Amino acid sequence: MDEFLINLEKFARQNNIPVILGDTKDYLINLLAETKPNTILEIGMAIGYSGSVMLKNSQANLTCIEASKPNIALAKENFMVQGLSERVEIIEGDCMQELPKLKGRKFDFIFLDGPKGKYLEMIDMILPLLNDDGVWVSDNVLFRGMVRDGEPVPAPRFVVTVQVLRDFLDTLENNPNLDTQVLHIGDGLSVTKFKR
Ligand SMILES: C[S@@+](CC[C@H](N)C(=O)[O-])C[C@H]1O[C@@H](n2cnc3c(N)ncnc32)[C@H](O)[C@@H]1O
């Protein structure tokens, strides 16, 4: 990984900005090499760390949705410094409002790393945006082992999120039109494709 991204990851960790873990990054890089997307949609861009990783490891253009103004400002700067801005479209706002506005567009690769408590509701917003042979990766689906691995839920504020993530995975796995794998990589990844 180049020095800029090493420093950007350090900056994120020092400032408590949650960005993808190392093995998630490696998995995404391999999957991008395999799938060669032309268009990527990222929901939850933060400061553009995972977005930069995906851009630097593909030929794709990236559309990102992000709600936090301070994060957006940092992401713009980070994409610019790396010469990536021309390949990035940033949609500023709440993904629950912005995703429906993308109706009619299609993406080869979707990376969901936004509000975990909304993952279940987002299924019906995301599937119409996925190309027939596209791939959709969602991060944090095992949520520190609490979702399927029997880790206790340490505080009441996590209860709803954990239940939403359980329902999210069950819904994807039980959809007869989808193929979903749940991987113990990083904080848990689900990888969804349409059955062919
Ligand atoms: C885990 S961080 C994303 C990290 C980023 N993908 C990376 O690895 O570099 C989640 C991001 O989702 C954003 N977010 C949370 N709720 C959102 C919403 N409803 N709409 C858009 N963005 C949201 C947060 O502001 C935060 O920047």
C-alpha cells in the first residue's frame, strides 16, 4: 500500500474515524481484481479511505454517499491530493434519502459501510442498483461477534443494531434470487450476487 494510504489509515485510527480493517481491505482488493468493475457505489465514505483503496485497485469510477460534512470535506481533500477526484462523484446527504434518487442507475460493485441500523431497510433500495452480474459487499455484518457468534451484547444501545443485522443476513440468505456468503473477515462481510 502506498504511503499516503498508510498515513490516512493512521489518521483515521488516531481520530476514531472507523475505516475498513486490514483484512477487509485485502479482500476488497482481491475481489476488485477478480470482478474488474467499471462502476462502484460506496454507501458510507467517511474520509475516503476505502474509496481511495478501491479506486487505486481498479479502473472504476466511484460514486459515494456520505452524510457527515466534516468527513466529506476531508474526503474531497484526500481524493484531490491523490489525483483521484475526476473518478469520484460524491453525493452529500442521508443515504436513506439519496439512494432512491439513484433509481435507473446500475453499479458493478457496491460497498455498503453506512448506518448499520438501516441495513435491513436498505436491501430494497440497493438491489435495483446492482447490475445483473454485479457484486454487493456489506461491512460489519457480524458486528464484533454479536450477530451470529454468541458474543454478548454489552450495552442496550447495541440491541437493535444486532437484531437488524441478524434480520439483514437472514433476509439476504433466504432470498431465492440471491447468492449470499457471510465471511469472517474484518468485522464480518456479506457478499451478495444475483443467482444466474
Ligand atoms: C464506517 S464509516 C465508513 C468508512 C469508510 N467506508 C472507510 O472504510 O474508509 C461509516 C460512515 O457512514 C456515514 N453515515 C452514517 N449514517 C449515514 C447516513 N444515514 N447516510 C450517509 N452516510 C452515513 C458516517 O458519517 C461515516 O462516515
